[in-house]
Amino acid sequence: MGPRIQRVFARWKSSYSATIRLPQTDFPGRTNQQLVQSVLIPQITKDLYRWNKEREVPPLEDVFILHDGPPYANGDLHIGHALNKVLKDIIVRYELLNGKYVHYRPGWDCHGLPIELKALEQIASRNKARKKEIKKLLKQGPDESLKAELEQLDSKLKPLEIIGLCKEHALKTQKSQSQQFEKMGIMGDFDEPYLTLDKQFVARQLKVFKRLFDNNLIKRQDKPVYWGCENATALAEGELEYNPQHRSTAAYVKFPVVGQDVSLLIWTSTPWTLASNRAISVNENMEYTIIESRGDKLVVGRNLVESLRKIDPDLKETDVVLPGATLLEYQYKNPLYSGSSVDVAFPVLHGDHVTDTAGTGLVHTAPGHGQDDYFLCLSHNILPYSPVNEYGKYTAELPDNDLQEFVGLRVLGEGTDKMLAKLDSLSMCYHVDGNYIHSYPYDWRSKKPIIIRSTPQWFIDVAKIKATTTGLLETQTEFVPSKGSKRLISFIHHRNEWCISRQRSWGVPIPVVYHKTTGEPLINDLVIDRISEVIANEDVESWFTGGSMAKWIPAECGVDAEDYVCGTDTMDVWFDSGTSWTLVEQFLDSHGLLPDATARGYLADVYLEGSDQHRGWFQSSVLTKIGGTAAHERPVMPYSKIITHGFTLDEQGDKMSKSLGNTIVPGDIIAGNKQKQVPSLGIDGLRLWVSQADYSSDIAVGPVILNRVADIVKKLRFTFRFLLGNISDLEQSVSYAQLDAMDRYILSKLHTFERNTRHHYKTHNYSKVVKDMNQLVNSDLSSLYFDIRKDCLYTDAADCLKRRSTQTVFVEILRVLTSVLSPIVPVMIQEVWNHAPELVTRSTESPFRAGWYAVPDEYKDTALEHEMEQLVKFSHQIKTSIDKALRSSESMKMAAEACVTVQLDPASEQYGVLAKYEPFMTEYLMVSQFTLQPAPGHKTAIDVARTALHKCPRCWRFVVDHQDALCNRCTAVVACR
């Protein structure tokens, strides 16, 4: 800086700096995390929900209920939890903002195998360390007490011990997760959450079980079920994952037809089940033939001969055509049973499930190991047979011949290998494919392949209620996205039964007692009521404490209670959470709203979970609700609307996995993680990441995406700071009639923005809210209105109409932005609110208490918007010419020095608009001079030259005739001080 410039700057600074009105606000440029946790989060969570809850509950139409699908109380929160809870929080906050009384009670799923395994792992780890210590002590000398302790440590834990450990773990995890959710700014009734282990919850769950029982939907039968061998328990369909790359050993196997020199050729991908074969299925509507191959005559499907030629190119076809119905007259032998007590002939049966698209057209049928097999055999009075135990090993129930050597072998391991060797030794094996790749179900917990085995289990008969249920889903339930409707309805349509019993300790007991001698179950309303009553008073542990059975069996049952024992099966955890709608029912009933809810046909307004819950909670909720409805009652759905979101992926589209090292947890986003190159975004940044994404499909997260979100957060914070800083001295707004065209244009854009975002919220399209917000803030405000109006804000007189008009518009902008964005970034908005003047807050403590700000309809001016958008569009064209002139000029360094002349055809629409706003163009373009010249019949011409005028040393506009002279405006402002 040269001496002369220094003197000029010093003179300006001393003379005019005090007359410039720069933004003044205490709203900080950066987030203070201590302030967030100690002040802002309580304001937007506990304080706000308490205010909501303490209000008088209004009529049902003014109540909004989002029922929480309970997360599992096992482990820390992951990014999927944050996605789920933030989406719910946005919905609840929007409804609260619109004056609704909201009911949102967070819940936790507390029972089930993962928690039981975690508890067992913890005790095993402690026991291992203690046993090691004891063994060292015993080397020093005998000690009977230590030996007794060692024996005790090696003994199997009793159910009560397991329950105690599981409850401790679940409660500890629930508390930790609750605190983590609250630190994310999630608002809800965290002081009174619901836990599926709570004894009152369990009692209500058992009452739902009773309703289902009374409706003749509960049954017990020996039936094949999905079975997890690692954890020795039955599994529901929702607990399965399908591995499309599973490798099985498939085999073509021959069974000789009784009295004929021919064999039936079957194909199976589970050769271990051949020990349980009870029939072969064919399709009576298909045609079969006999082929000659490798010295055998084999019956196969006529349309499948060519596929078998790949195995034996030399096979010979015959002219024999056998209608499928003819095969039903034959029987066959299973050589595996030769010499055993079951060495009998087996039937050939018709099965609709048999096709001629693969295999041989003949299907090995084992009713103890397959659903189709079971139902087909049941119709022919053939009982299921499953000589496989809970760990997936063959049992002594195998026939009393050479098959006894299979006892103890794993059917999915060495048992399959031995079975193939056995088949080969009996000349039954036609061909083996040791690398058959196909989709196969796995246990989602153990990540191991499952089997299907027949065991006595308790079921809900879904077939009786699925027509009613799917009908209500089609006609009375809204799905977001809409494709969820077909998915959920399809799952229920193809389901006939729901196995609800599990062979675990940590869960809600199936309310049944069994006769000690016969094993027959005793189940009736009296028993179920008594069990529910005792558990409600004493908790689940009492079921396992022993003692007199009279406690559980009322005298009215007319049996000797001591002849019975309590059952050991517990309920599927999906049944637990699926009955949580009883809490919504309880809330409605306690406020006298249940009759109205029944009349409208649903309890909760919204259920929102991941898309996997079409197989889980969405399904179990509606099945228990509709199944528990008496014949004389009107069916009431548990929900009116189902919203689903996708899963979180990394930026390459890969599933997050600890082994891949691509996981990002909520804390990484909130506090930042340098190692993972994740910026610190705070709570609002986490929520903005959720909001800006299309949650209806899978959502990517990673450094690139999060850095873009960080830019949005910074821009928003800067915008609010700028707005607040420039209205600090405004005492009264200017009337709409006094505003100029640019002010009214921005208000019209605000009206459009507010109405559009309201629609986006109603349709749960939050990414469009963020998109519209970015458009408004970046284009309409920062790049246009703010840029233009900085001059008048900083340099006009305090009471100048234009300045006060701009401030008036700023107040409107703040009202709209704080209203629209409060559901998405409530922490930042509350901080803005705490620093905003009464003109914005209207003397309320929170934007949620103030309510959604609806921009007055008088602000909407479509004609003005059309004019101004034409003007803005042409202004961009002019600015392009100015930029080009600046690059080529040595004397002109900034746009403020420019003198712009535009020649236009006066007949054009652009000319009319520019002529109307010509007096304002120097301000809009931020140039020294602007001239519009008519040029009939000529093309548009834009001329840019350096002005001959000089810069005003106060406002820095090139508008004065002499150097260092103040412009007229600045002279007046300075003179008034």
C-alpha cells in the first residue's frame, strides 16, 4: 500500500468508519459443543416434549402418533440407527410445528437370542479367567471348596441365571442407547420408554396371545420349521438371510420300482434328507418316459431328457410315454431301509409343486424336512419324520440297520459325505454334483446355513386371517414409497403359518403347562389369564422359580396342578415387538380417544422402519392386531401409513462392514474422524446428511458426501448470522405496500418456497426440502438479494425506507427459514431463535411453540416473479459481458467501475422489462452507470466501458464527479450524525 493510499485509507477510516452500519449479532460463527449439550439440546428435546406432553390432549384429529419400532438393546448405535431416528424425529417435529399434540414413545426390543448369547459370552469369559486362577491354586495343594467352585463353573447355567444376566445386559444397553439418541437431538418421551421386558408389557402381550387363542388361531403341531443349528432354535422367515452363492452337493438318486425292472430317478440338493424319505412326488399332468443309461432303466420327465444327456451323452431314449397319473399306481423301495423295521414300499404321490423345468420331474419327498413335502404327505396321512437333533446331527431315531452308524454326524457336514458313500455302495447313486451353487437360507445371527427339521412347535394360523389383512393393507394403508405395498402384501399372501415358539430362556414364556407323564399341553383361557396375572405382579422370573403349580393352574381347570410343569418354550421376539401396538391402544384409551380411533380404523398415524421390516415388524404388528380381533369387532389396523427407508452404504455402494473398515458411526459425523477423513458436522450436519438423501433407496455416506453437507451447514450458519446481524436495530416492520419490486419479488419467492416445502414435508420428501432451501439461500438470497442490498444496509441512513424495507424482508426470511428448517436442523434453529428479536420469535421460547409460519397469500405475485426472473436472466447475460470486459481491460478492475449500455429492440419483451426497471439497474448490477437504448430491428448489443466517475470514499460506489468527494447519499448520512 503506497503512502498516498495509506493517507486516503486512514482519512476514510477516521472520518467514515463510524458511519457504516456493519452487521451486529451475538450469534456465533461456529457451533459451541458445550452450549449444544448443556443448553440447546435440552431446549429442543426434554423441555419441548415436556411442554407438549403437559398440554391438554385435544380431539383425535389434532393428535399425531408415531409408534416407534423398537431397536434391539444390544450394542452401540450404528449409522442405520441414526438414519431411522432422525427421519422419525423430522416427522414428529413437523407435526408439532403444525399444532398437533404428538405422542412419540421410544421403545426397545429386549428379548431374544443375540442378548442371550452376549450374556453367555460375558459369563463364559469371566468363568474362564476364574477357572484358570483356580487351577493355579489347586497346583499348590488340594482344596475342596475350590474344587466345588470349579465344578460349579463348569455346570450349565440355569434359566434364572441366564435371565438375570440378559436383563442386566439389556437394561444397561438400553440406557446407553437412550443417552446416545438424546445426544443426537431426538425428541420423545425418553423419560418413559417402553421395554419389551417390562412385566406390564409382557402381561399385555400374553393377553394378545389369548385373543389369538380365543379366535382359534393358536395351534401346536409337529411340523418342519426353519432351524438354526448353531443356536439350537426354531427361526422365523424374517430371521433368514439368503446366500445366493451357497454351495451344496446335489445328487441324482435311483429308487427301484416294486415289481418292475425300472427305477425312479430323483434329484436333490439335500441328500442328507434321504434317510427321511417317505414318498416320491410326480405331477399327474406331466408326461414321463423311460431312458436307458449306464445299464439302468430310469423313469424321468419327458421334457427333461436332454438335460440328463449332459450327464450321460450315451443315454438311449425309448418310445415309452407314461402319463404322470399312471405312475401313481406304483410303489418303490428305499434301499437305505433294507433289513430295517421300515423296510416297506413307499407311494408315488401327485404334487402341484412338481415341474419339468429342472431336475428329473420326480421329487424326493421327506415330510419332516420340507414345507411342500409336509403338506402333501399330511393329505395322505403320512406323518413327518426327522431323525435330526437340535444341533443338526443324526439321532438314534434312524432305522435299526446300518444307518445307525450315522448317529452323531452333522447332516450339513460329514453326514452328507457318508450318505453319498452309502448311496454309492447301494448302487443308488446315478450322478453327484459337488459344486451346485444356488440361493440358500442362512441364520441372520450366526451367519450359518440352516436346515428344516420337524419339531413340536406353536404356530399362528395365518391362513385364516391373511385375506382380511391383505385387503385392509390394500385399501386402508398408505405406503411411502408405494412399492412397499406389494412387498408387504406379497409376504403375507404367501405365508400360511407363523412359528412363534423358540427354544431359549430369555424371552416371554408361551403360556402353556404340560402333563408330566403324557407331555400333553394344558392351555385354556383360565390358564392364560392366571399366567398373565402372576407375571404382571411378579415378573417373568417367577415362571422359572419352581414351587407349587397351583400358582399357575386355577382350581376351575379341574385337574391336579402338581401333575403339570411349566413349559420351557419362549415366544418369537417378533411377537414381542409385534404386540407393541397395545401401548398405542392404551394411550388412546387413557385419554378417551379409543372409540374415535376404532371408528377411523387405525391406531398410530405412522410406522417408519427399514425396508427389511416388511418381513418383520410391519408384518407381525398387523398379524397380531387383526388376528386378535374378535369376529363381532370391526378390524382396526395398527397403522395408517408405513414409511420405509433403505440401508446405509459407503460411497462405493458397498455394505458397511467392520472387516472392510468402511464403517462410519454417528459419533464420527458429529465429532469428526480425521483417520476416516470425516469432517466434524455436529448434530445438524448428521441430520442434514439424512435429510438431503433419497431415503427410499439405499443411502451412501462417506467423506466426499459429508464434506458437501459440511458446506451446506457452513452456508446456513453464515446466512443466519448475516440476517440476524442486519436486523438488530429494526423496531417496526414496513408495510407491504411500501416495499419496492425487489423486496416484493423475494417475498413472492418465499411464499412459493414455504408452500412447496410444506408439501414436501407432508409427502415425506425431505431431500426436496433441502434442495429448495439450497436454491433459495444460494441463488435467490446470497447471489442476488443479499449482494444487492448490502450497500443500503451498510451505508444508508438507519431510518431510510429502503434499509428498513430490506430489514423487513429479512425478518420474513428468518420467520420462514426457522419454520421450515426447524424439523431438520433444530439445534441451529434454536440457537438462532435464542438470538433473534421479538419481531421474529413473537415472544415464544421455540419455533415449535410459535408454530409453522405461513407466508401471507398477498405476498404471492406471479406477474412480478415473471418480470424479475426475466430481469435476473438478462442480468446474468450483462454480467457475462462485464466479466469479459474486465479480463480484457487494463484500466477497469471491478464491476463497480463499469458503465453499461444496452441496445434492444423496443418491440421485445426484454426491452419492456428493462425500461420499467432501468432506474434500479445500477443497483441490481452493482455498476456505476446503466443506459438502455432502443435499437429497432437490431440484435441485442451490450457495451461495457470504464466510467469517468470517481469512487465515493464512504460507500465505494463510482458515482461522484470528483475524487475523494462524498456522494449525495453519503453526504446526507454523514451530516445527520
